[in-house]
Amino acid sequence: MVLATDIQVAQNIGFGIIAAIMVLCAVAVVAARNVVRAALALVMVMAGAAAQYVLLAAEFVAVTQVLVYIGAVMVLFLFGVMLTRAKLGAEAELNNKNWAWGIPVALVMFVVMAWALVDGFEDTRLGGTVGDAAPQDTAVISDLIFKPYVLPFWALSFVLLAAVIGAIVLARKD
Amino acid sequence: MLVNEFLLLGAILFCIGVYGVIARKNAVMVLMSIELILNSVNINLLAFDRLHGGSDGNVFALYIIAVAAAEVGVGLAMVLLIYRNRKSISLDELSEMKG
Amino acid sequence: MFASESEAVVQSAGWFLENAWLIPVMPAVAFFLIIFFGRRMPRGGSEFGIASMVGALVVASGAAYQWINRVSAPHEGEGEALRSVGGFGRAVAAETGEAAAEVVHHVEPVIRQWVWWQSGGTEFSIGQHIDGLAVMALLLVAFISTLVQLYSTEYVNGDRRYTHFFASLTLFSAGMLSMVLAPNMVQLILGWEIMGLCSFMLIGHWWEEHANSRAALKAFFTVRVGDMGLLVGTAMLLAIFGTLDIAGINEMAAAGEFESKSLLMWAAVALFIACIGKSGQFPLHTWLPDAMAGPTPVSSLLHSSTMVVAGVFLVARIYPVFHVGFDINMEGQSVNLIAIIGGITVLVAAGLAFVQNDIKKVLAYSTVSQLGYMMMGLGVGAWTAAVFHIFTHAFFKCCLFLASGSIAHTASHHSFDMKKDMGGLWRKMPITFGTWMISTAALCGVPFFSGFFSKDEIIDSAKHNHYTIFYVVGIIGAFMTTAYMTRATYLTFFGKPRGGAAHFMGVESHDSHDAHAADAHGHDAHGDDHDAHGHADDHHGPAHGRPLPFAPSDSPWKLTLPLLILGVLAIASGYLNAPVFHIEKFHEWLHCSIGIEVPEPPVFAWSAAAPGLALVALGFVVSLFLSKAVLGEGSSPLKGLTQRVAPFRWVHTFLVNKYYLDHLYEKVVVRAVAHPIARAAYWVNQNVLDGLVNAVGIGGKRTGLWVYRNIDQRLVDGAVNGSGVTARGAGGALQPVQSGKVSMYGALLFGAAAVGALVLVLVNS
């Protein structure tokens, strides 16, 4: 039973538009005939995800998403594309010979997940009013990182260090 | 708003990413598809975080972003190395694991 | 609380005191400039380093001047007001005794802090804590760094890593200076670790030689062992006092505002372990002599005058913690950990200095021994004397090292071996010789040289404060110091020129090789420790045997100017606190940093100093006699004594092997820890696991036999033959799946996951 006052029209419309853009761009990422175009479509998906995070009242993660993904990771991708001499125009051979295998696998997966989600959550509503809730206090997140989750934080630091060293070792020219 | 809106969006992105991993031949494109999958996971985490209250999901999402950055760095370094050795980054031609 | 209070203090302080934080910032900026632009500069980046050090020196001098004004300015009323604000440290009560008839007022430190980073409600600050001790150390470090950088422009000239050398040297200064003015333990640890890193980089500056990189690693790891104590001790201080601010810790420790005395004691032990590592105290002193593998300016700056006193500085900085934790100066206490470690270090290191042939190693052990004096001074409550010894020691020991570098650079083919490549140099190098002699006199504690005023004060205080054992240790140490320095001086500057020195002096020494054979005893293979930097190759090898084409007399001015300045200071610095002449300026400027009441320094009397001085004179005479007899020309019954007489030989071998401490660490400790574990693992592997495996194997074999006879042969055989055919068919059918194609594996993986999920959903719904 859903009361009319609980339905947040503006938020739903915003979500719908952003979600549509995200799905279209995600399809473009996996279907584009041009590597650079795919990368740019990926930027749109990332930006859309950041917008969804704001809707979910996770501003800090949204900002981090913009900084790290759109700012850093995408630059890395473009460098990767450039250094491996991908053509700027369309490429004929971007897909596997048996790319069609992907369609049934993805479809089966989606059907199963959708079924499970609809079956499991039905019309469970998010707590509070989405969108105009009080923003997450960054101090709370920092306390969580440095108190209960400090061990994964350390582990993550080592992963990043190893990644930096590993990337240098792998990509070095000698 | 319903939880399912976000969760289904995550599911769609995930499946598109899976399709990309399977269908794409270019190694850089495969890495991009993996990024799609990781983002869909983040959306799920934040939706559940919002559902249950608290901020733990935010912390996980941040960690995933950091791991993804590391993964892209190493992944692209490997792609560069493969490219340098073979002048190609087509995954079709990499079949040393053939049984 | 800090903000308002520091504002009030700052208003009455001068510009230099307010902005003393600029002192470490300047070399830090210079470090980055050198790293990024150094190679493009005409002088390889050294101009940045020297400019920043001169700037730091100017600000430090200004701060010192204003601090002195602040201390000596009339403070009627103001002292009271500041104290009531809740000032740190404690007002020193009216002194009895003739030295200070007036009431000695308490002078507030100038504390400024900024938030460095915060997490939730926890804030970590960075800033400055300027008081007499900090000003003294700032001035000292800035001054010596400036001189050493000037010296280095000549000494490492032409080195292939010239720019990196200056970058590390400048970063070291930044680290040391930021540690010195740290207002809290976090900044202190930061500076402390920067210094450790720079020490590692600079010792291993010529890492192409295996010995150097080994020495760098040894220094780094040994100091790391101690650094664990610093982390643990800091964490314990936070647990005890709930703050990391040095001023707060000192005040609370002095006032007894803590829960558990024993916890404080353990915190002091942990912190003292860090000081043992950094300042080369007894069990962990082994890294310091090896650290002499680095270039001589590095030995001079880091490993004699500044970095190694960081441990002593830490003890002096948070003295109330140690003072209360170890019950120093309590009634009936005649020993404590600091004094014991310091005392042992004095004697152990002085003993080792006798058997070294490498001039830098003699000085290194001498440094260790003098650091022992400082620790001992802090251990017996002679705070002012110990800190004053930091001050004077820095000048004369830096001067000694630079003099040895000057000899090696100019006279002895970059060799530091006194027996092979030196001797008779005093005629040819008047400036080096003169400054060496002044500094040696200061080191030995000859009256009216600076070392006398500080070292004698420590020894005197030990007696005065009823630490009789350490008084005896102190005067024996003075005897030994004089003796080994006389030996080193004799070997270096007197006698017949040998090896490199002979070429330098223009004396052809045909018997130099015979001499090598004759004094082969006691050479512990340090001959290969020669500095072998960039242009050393020019002088080695073929050049052997012809006179050197350069340097007709003493070293160039860039080497001698720092020597002269330091030589003058080796005398002059002592007169800041010369009890003989009733000068107690140093005490007056610094006593507010103690933070707790310590006994008054003893009133100077020649009669009290007489035993020490007599031993110094005796040491000189005995050592000169022995050196002349054993090492000089002409035959003497004492020659080769260590080979002929067994007890002497034993002692000699014992000393040459550095009391077997390195053996203890590498062979015994490492083995004692590593080997039992390895052996236990091996035993478990051999007996338990193998037994299990064997048992399982035997059981399996029996079962297998039974199965084979009863089931396999009769029942299964037929079935197997059938299934074999099936399996082969299935394998053939699945072979294309093992394509080695990543995408195919991905499809299978996700497909299997999807099917699995489907099954789960169907089962659950």
C-alpha cells in the first residue's frame, strides 16, 4: 500500500532519466565500434553513477567517484587506448568470433537477478526521503575508516603500493 | 523511492558488463566492461546502505573505488606489456592456456 | 585553548621566535628545488642547499637573540601572569647559592600549532615549540649544516651523485630541525624518521661498493629496532596522559598527574630504547662505526654532531617523563637505566677506540663514548651539563671529522688508514693540524677548552648527586679518551710518513711495504674501507710511487674555512657556561626547558676537578710513551707485545672483534631465534607430518590391496572398461572448451554462475 504523499515524483523522474542515460551509454560501451567512443560512453556511465550516489545521499562517494573514476581512471584508459595504437575510426574486429555467447549468458543472468530482486524486496522503500535527506557526515565515514575498518584500509594501502610498483615493473621498457 | 529501482539498475549494468567481458576482443574494452561491473556493485552497496542506515556501505564503496583504480593501473600495464611483445592486444590471440 | 594562549605569548615574543617554524621549512623547500632543478643549476643544486641553510641560520640566530632577550628581560608581574594562565613547566623557586641571588623567573615557551590533519574528533597538529633547548638545537644544527655543506662542495666535487648528495643533506637538515621544534610527539616521530631515511641514503651514497650498502642497511635496521620503542613509547604516553603535546606531557609528568607509575616507567623504557638505537648507546652501538662508510661530511654532520644526539635530545626534551619514570635523583637511588647504559657506553666505546686503525672509526667510537657521557649526565640529573655537552661536542667532534676528511682528501689518497697512509703530516698541513689539536684538547677535557667545561660538569654532578659509580666511570672514561686520542694523533701527525702521506710529503718511503708487514698485527681488514668516490680512481693504482701533482700544502679554503671556524668555537663555545669564571649563561637560558626540578649544579672547585685532570694528564703521558715505543721508529721491547704475551693478545683480539657483539647479533641472536623455529618446523615436518603421511599411505596401500583383490578385479573391471570409453569420448567432446581463450572462459564462468543462481532461486522459491 503506497500513499500518494510518499511518492517522490521529482526524484523518480530524475532517477528515470539518469538511469536511462546510464543504460544507453553502458550499451554503447559494449557495442561501440570505436574504442575512444566507448571510453567516452563509459565516462557518461560513471557520471550517471555519481548522480545516483547523490540521490542516495552519499555525496562523499559521489565526489570521489568523479575525482577517481572520471578524473584518473578514464585518463588511464585513454592513455591505454593511445599507447596501444587503437585507430580513432571504426574498427572492424572489436568483438570475438563467438561474441554471441554473451547475449544468452547476460540475459539469463539478468532474468535470474531481476526475479530474485523483485521477489525479495517487492516494494520495500528506502529509509527516509530520498534525495532531500541530510547529507552523510564525512566525519562519520572517516571515523569508520580509521576505527572499525582500519585493517582493510591498511590492506588496501598495501594493494595500492603493490599496484604502483607492479605497474612500473610491468610497463618499464627494459 | 523503491530499493528495487536502484538494484535493478545495478543488475542491468552488471549484465551489460558481463556481456562486454565475454564479447569484446580488445583488452582495453574488456577492462572497461569490468569497470561497469564494479560500478554496478557500488550502486548496490550504496542502495543497501541507504536502506539500512549507517555509513558502512559508503566505506565499502570507497574501498572498491580504490581497488578499481589499482586494478586499472595494473591491468593497463599488463596490456601495454602484451602489446609491446605481440604488437596486438587482441585476446583471441592469447591462448597459452590452451588445454 | 592553545590558540588564545599562544596568541598572548606570541605578542610578547619577537618576530623570529614567532616564526621559527620557517627554519625547517626553508631546507624542505630547498630539497624539492634541488630534486627538480638541481641538475640544471651551474653548481649542481648545492647553491639551494647552502642558501637555505644560511637562511635557516639567520632565522635561528635571530630566534636565539630574541630568546636571550626574553629570558633576561625584566619580568616582574609578567612571569606571574603567565604562570597563572596555566603555563607549562614549573616555576623554579628561588635558588640558593651565590650564582643566582635574584628570583629566577620562569619563561614561557613560544608554542604555535596548526591542525595538520584530523579524523573525526581527533586532531593532529604541526607547529613549533620554541624554548631554550629548541633554540640551542636549532642554532647548532643550522650552523653545522651550513659549514658542512660548504665543506662538501669541495669534498664531493665531481661526484656522479653530487646533486643527490646535497638533496639528502638538505632533507636531513629539514628533518632534524622539524624534530627539534616539534610541539608534539607526532611531529617528533616524523622528523626522527626523516633523519633515519637520510642517514640510510647518505651512508650508502657510494653504494656500488658492497661494504657501503651493507653498512647502510645495518645502520637502518639497527636504528629501526630502536624506533619500535619510540612508537610503542609514544602510544603509551598517549594512553597515560591522553595527549601528545610535549608541553602537556612534561607538565603532567612533573606534577604527577597520572594513574600508574609503573606504566610511566615502561613508557620511559620504551622511549629510551629508541634513544639507545638512535644515539648508538651500548647494546645497539654497532651501527655507528660502520656508518663511517659514508662520505666524511656525512659522518661529520649526521654521525657525530647532530643526528646521533637526537636520542639524547629526546631524553632532554621530555625529561620529566624519564626523571619521574626512572626515579632519578630520588633519595637513596644510586643507579638507573639511563645512567647505567650511558656509563657502560662510555667505557665500552672508549676501549674499542684503542684498536682501530681507521681514523674515522676512532672518531666514531669516540662519538659513541661521548654520547654515553651525555646520557650518563641526564641519568644523574645533570640536565644542563648534558645538554651543554651536546652543544660543545658538536663543534669539536665535527671539527675532528672534517680534519680527518681534509687529511684524506688532500694527503692520503682518500685512505683513512692511520697506520698505512698517514704519519708526519703536521709539518705540511698546519691548519688541519692546529684545528685537530684544539679539538682533541677539547675532547679530552683539557682545562679552558670547551669540552672541559661540559664534561667536567657531568662528572662533577655525578659525584655531587651521589652517583659515585658514575663519577668513577666518568674519570676513567676521561683517561681512556685522552689515551686513544693521543695514539690517534701520534699515528696521524707524527712519526714517519707512510704510504699515501709519504707521497704527499714528497718522501719516498721504500720501507713502507715492510712497515705494512711489520704492523700486520691488529689490522682487522679495514684497508678496503677507503672512500672511493668519483675521482678517487685518479690517485689509485698507477699513481702509486710518484709525488702528487696537486695540493702543495694544506687543503683548499673550502675545507679549511669550516675547520678554522669550528676550531675557534671548540674553544669559545665552552665559555657560555664556565663555572670556573662563574659564567652560567647557558643554564640561565635553558633551565626553563627542564620542566622539573633537578639538583643545583655543584659549585666548581679545582680540587673536585683534580682527579679527573690528573687522569687526563696520566693518559696523555702513558699513551704517548706507548705510542712512541710501539708505533714509532726504533726498536723497543714493547713492539709486538700483543703478539708475544698471551693476555695482551687475548684482550687485543677481544677488542678487535668489538667484544663479539656483531657475532652475538648475527650468529647467536639470529640463530637462537631463527634456528629453533626452523628446527622445530623440520622436526614437525619429519616426524609428525611424515608419520601421518606414511600412516595414511600404509593404510591406503592396504585398503587398496584389499579393494584391488576383492572389488576391482572382480566387480569394477568391467565397469571401468566401459567408463573409460565414455570418459575418452567426453574428454574429446569437451576439448574445444579448453581453448585457452579468455573470453570463452569468461562466458563459461558467468554462464555457470547464472545457472547456479537460477537453481538457487528455483530451490528457494
